[in-house]
Amino acid sequence: MFEQSLPISLIKAVGEAAVAYRTGSDTYVVVHREYPHDRQVFYTYDGSGDPKGEAVAWLHAREDASDWTIIGPIVTETEEPASRSIAPDFKVTVEGRDANGASILRTYDGEIDALFLTLPAIDKFLIPYYTHVYGIEKALKIREEILQQEGAVITGHVWSSKFIPA
């Protein structure tokens, strides 16, 4: 039994964060108590490391630690072995030209899950998803950040359901 009551929006945010990794081992989510529930995820694919200790250390290093809570351990189903073995160690390079003909070369490494190369793709896929996860206000704020980017629109999404600007 929990010592505190948790809003369903927080539980949903924790579930979304944990299932994004599908490690099959202990996962800890440090989540902000206030909506839209920013979060940090600590996990291991192979059972090495100390995700609980990392979560505790991350939380204790914050001045606003009382605004956050640690949920875990959460164990999710694992991904297929092939995708899991590739995921932590890959890079994606995007090469092209923007509308003005200027060369673009961007490399994303680590935990990137998806890239969106056009505003229509962002509007069709990313913004509806972020609306579902974070609510309309934050999704529209993210869209506005994307519109403020100079040059080509290249936006990424990482497994932990976080927006990464170009």
C-alpha cells in the first residue's frame, strides 16, 4: 500500500516512462508530483549497475527534491533481443539541404527513438502523442519551440518520451 495517494496523471506518466525502455529488469522513475509530471528514468538492460541508487542520488541532488517522488522497481516486458542490442549504441546522421539551399548535417546518438523531418509529420504524429502524454498546453508549447527553430525542421523524440530540439 502506498503511503501517499497518487493522481492518475502521475501513474500514467510513470507507466509511459517505464514501458518506453522495456528492459525486463528493475526500472525506477523519479517523477515530479505536479502535472505534466516531468520525469527521469533509471534502468539497466543487463542487470549491472544500480538504477535505484542512481535515482536516489539524482533526487537528493535536487533543491526541489520534495516536489518529486521515486516509483519502483517497475519491471516491464523486454524488447526483442535484436532491437535491444542495437538501441544503446547507435547513431543516426541526417544530411540534406534546407529551403535556402544551406547544407544540413546533424548526428543524433544514444537514446533517440524517432526523428521528424517536416512540420506536417510533427503535427500528425508528435504533437498528438505529446498531447496525450503531457496535455495540450505543453504539447503546444513544444510545437511553438519547433516553429522557432532556424533552418530545417528536424525534431527528435527519445524513448523516455522527451522532446529534443534540433
